[in-house]
Amino acid sequence: MTRCHFLFLLLEKILFMSLENMVSQFEKRAATAAPIGGSIKFEVDGQGIIIDGSGDINTVKVSDGEADCTISLTAEVLQKLRDGDINPMMAVMGGQIKISGDMGLAMKVQSLMG
């Protein structure tokens, strides 16, 4: 599975959950994963959830704060990805999915989904 495809699947799940469910799911997964060594912010239409693994454990909070890596996109792009109207890799390459900051942390997203 490519990194972009994995991110698409993750973000699709995130969009269709309530905020409380999103945080709960991230908390469960983050608690069992090794600290990621930084912070990752997931942002769909401006709604942010930050996973901070810069300490001894990963913590999760709803926040629009800064993070070492931010993965963002719009709900519209997410819908097109889900419907197969655009390719995840092309969405990243075309700037419709934006990954900014520490790409090494973006690669650790899979460890949080274990």
C-alpha cells in the first residue's frame, strides 16, 4: 500500500466520524504505539487533531495549534478520493492533499493505525 493510499484511507475514516469518535480512536491507537518522536496534526476543512509523541507517550488533543507535520485536505477532495474521481498520489502531487513539515513523521502515521 502506498503512503498516499494509506493516508487517503485514514482520512476517509476520520471525516466520517464525529470529533469525539476521532479523538477516541486516535487515543486508543496512540496509547499502544511507541512515541512517534514529534507531533502530527490531521486537518480536514480546518478541524485539527494533534497527536503529540515528543515525550514518553503519545497524547491526543483537539487543537488548531502547530505541529511538526500537518496533513490537510478539504472534505470535497476527500469525497472525490472516496468516489475514485481522483488518484491519491495525484492529489498529493497536485496539492489537493497537503503534507507539510517533517515527512519522516508522516511516514509514522501507519504505526498509529496498527
